[in-house]
Amino acid sequence: MGRSRKVAYFYDPEIGNYHYSNQHPMKPHRIKMTHALILHYGLYNDLECFRPIPAEKRDLLKFHSSDYLSFLQTVTTDNQGEYEEEMHSFLGGEDCPVFNNMYQYCQKYAGASIAGAVKLNHGTNDVVINWSGGLHHAKKSEASGFCYVNDIVLAILELLKYHERVLYVDIDIHHGDGVEEAFLTTNRVMTVSFHKYGDNFFPGTGDLESVGKQKGKYYAMNVPLKDGIDDQSYAALFKPVMSKLIEVYQPTAVVFQSGADSLAGDKLGAFNLSMRGHAECLRFIQSFGLPMLVLGGGGYKISNVSRCWAYETGVILDKELENQLPPHAYTNNYAPDFRLHIPVRTGKENLNTPERIARLRNELLQNISRMEAVPSVPFHERAPDLMKEENIKHNQLEAEISATRLQGSCWQPPRDMREGLPEERQQRADISYRPLPNGESLPFGADAERPGLPIGTAAAGEQNGEAPHVPSDPSTTEGTSDGPEPGKAQQEEVRVPRPLAKDTWAATHGEAHLDNNMDLPRLVSPRNQESSSMLKDFDA
């Protein structure tokens, strides 16, 4: 793979404690299980590890509407009955329930993706990993498909400040509709989604003819697949199409959504991909040597999700992992085989015949030939970074824990996660306290809040829902049996913002409109009622 690539890894120790509901298939606990494997395989030795800076409302406003974010901040499991109309407009069904500290959860996974984009922009890392991100269904003013805040769109907008063209690649089994919609009419972002299509499968979008609009025509590519596709068939499409696309489009940065629900045996999936076949897509895109942000996404058999993302962390680092899983706190969740790679046994027939694969490949290559090669971008003054790179404390595992929003920290594993490690690795990770700027000390795993701002208090300009000035051009400026139930995150004080406008949804639903803060379109599409829920495909 040539020179060793500098890889950053974002992980928040609290991320696995957020909990949608007992019966909901989305389990943030899978991130904690993934992290445990990364730790006990020793991969963290080759990673620059960071605790993410939570995104603030002004950061999220770069894509999402103020009313929608105010709703996410305000609604709780106790008061949701008071927001019946807004619940329907903004959440729209059982896929996206209200749960404890929901907004805080969104701040953390979105903050990690934004910070990753900043690090790529400054060239301090070649690859950045955020397995808690990749929530590709969220819209400007609507949660969808288990996704509340679209961290991918926010990260791409940050990348566009430095990069002329960004390639987005999505191998989740569900169409990356939220990201495609956000960049539907621009040629500065090429969105590519490989997904199941048909049989009223969620979200019901992403057919071959969906290629973008206006200036963005042919800069959206959709690869509709049928049940049962295997490694060989997938590679026969993925490699020649992506190779030609990168040759013609010449992106300067890549965002890769590695949704693990396209793995064989997923509870919402229908493919026959092995972990090696899934990871081969990531390996192939990485081989082009472009700055790359790697994100998680779907995945609902969480023991397989954690296997996959730990393995793909090894792929990024060019490290071969032993098939026998290392002993650690979650070992029993990988019974009965206790191995990294497990056989593909779905019994699903591959409905993607060689003839269909060849026809799809030819049509996709034909669409690529219609693109303008290397679309140019007018010069613009660059907008400031959302987060300051020098304050993310990069390049040192021993960076001090910060007590301010704009000073991130490199994360060290808590003591209970180091049990069973070899002695020399325990010693490396055995510094339990770091000095704060004021001379005090704080144990790793404790949360440092911004000085002078109690938890849940708005920053300047947020109290009345106002957004700060943003330049006009963005280029300028499983079921529960698969793991122990996580505990609830610490209860956050909830600040009640201004009342929500009752006509917000009616004014925008079904219309394509421009956000005043940027010149990219924000397409709000009416729901396809037959494909409006992911839960209907859930095999408990």
C-alpha cells in the first residue's frame, strides 16, 4: 500500500449508552463492542485516537432547519405528548422514536464526522474513522430511517471548503437518499449508492434512472440490486464502475459509508456478502490514495457489525487480524464460534444474474461517459472551519483532556476495558489522569463541559433559535439478544427553545427549495407510503 497512512479514529466512551428502545433494531451499543475489538486486537496502537467535540446547534444549522433542531432539543420521553403535530412532521413514525438524550447523541456522532473532515482538510491525517457516523437518511427538517442528524452532509459541506470535488460512496443495503437529496443539483459532490431496490424496500428510492438534476445531472449514481448478491457479483459491478468514475470525476476527497446491514445475515438485510467481500470495497477505494472519511451506518446484527468494522479498521491500517477473537468483556456475544469471520449461511438465492450484472455495469459506465470530466469550480474566499484543527489536539496520544468546546482530547481506554491486555500495552494505556488547563485533573471517561455553560444551556446566538451568519457559498467559507442492554446516558437538563412554528412542515413538504445560507438545494420529498418504514423489514 506504499507509505504508511496516518489514520485518526474518533470514539466517545458514552456513545454506546444511548438507547432507542428495547425492541428497536438500532443499537448504538454496537459502537462500544466495535471499539472493544479495536482495543483488544491492538489496533489502537496504530491509530490517533480522539474523543469527538460535540457539534453545536450553529454547526448543525449548516444543513438542518432551526425549527427541526429546536424540536430535537426540546422533546423528551416525558413531554412528547405535547408535540403530537411536530412528532408527525419531524419524526414521522415508529422508525425514529424519542429517547433519552437524543439530541446529545446526535451532537456527538455529528461532531466526530465534522472534526474528521477538518482533519482531512488540514492534511493532518490521510484517513479518519468515525464508526458512530454514517446516518444517511436524515433530511433537512425530518428524521428518517433511524437517522436524526445527517452527519454525512455536514462533513461533506466542511470538505467542500477545501476540496473542489467530493466523492460519496455508500454500500449500506438502503439507498443513501438523504445525502443524494442534499446534493442533487450540484456537480461538486458525486453521490454513489449500491443498495437493494424493489419489493417496497425502504426508502423506495434510488432506481437506475435517478441521476441528479440541473447542474448535478449524472453526478448521482444509483446501483439497484436484488436479493442475495454475493462477493463475486458485487465486485464485478463495484470495481470497474468505481475505477472509471474516479478516473473521470477525479475527486479530491472521499466519504465512504460502510453500512454493515449489507452483510449476510443482517436482520434488515437481504444480501450474501461476507465481511471480506464488504471490506474489499473499502480496500479498493482506499487504494486510490485520496483523503478519506470512513463512516458506519446501518447494521442490525450487532455482533456481526462489530466484527465487520473492527476488521475494516484493520484493512485501513493494512493489519491482518487473527480469526480467533481476543478475550474481552463482550466475548460471550460472539458465541458459538468466537471467530472474526463467520460462514455465509442465509439460504438466499442470488437474484442478480450475470446477465443483469453485465447490463447494469454497461448502463452505469455509459452514464459516466456523459459526465463532464473534472468539473471546474470558480474561486471563492474560503469560509472558516467549523472546528479549529489546532484545538482538536492531533498527533499525540498523550494530549491533555480539555475543558472547553474547542479543545478536543485524545482518548485513552478506561481501566475496565484494559483487562486482559498484555502487560506492556496496559502500561502504555495506564495513565488515568491528565492535567486540565487550570491545573486540576480529570479522570479519563469523565465528561468535561464548557466552562460557564451548564449542561443544556445554549451558546451565544442560540437562545432564540437564531443562526449565525453563514457565507452564501459552501465552497468558500439487532434485536436485544445480541448484547447486554446498555445503561441510560446521564440525564441532560433540557432547555426549552422558542415555540415551534406550526406551519413549518406544510410550508416545505414536497417542495425543492434553496436554503438562504447556501446555494445547494434542499429537496424535501413526500414520503413513499409503501416504503416509509424500515421496521417493516425487521426480522426479530
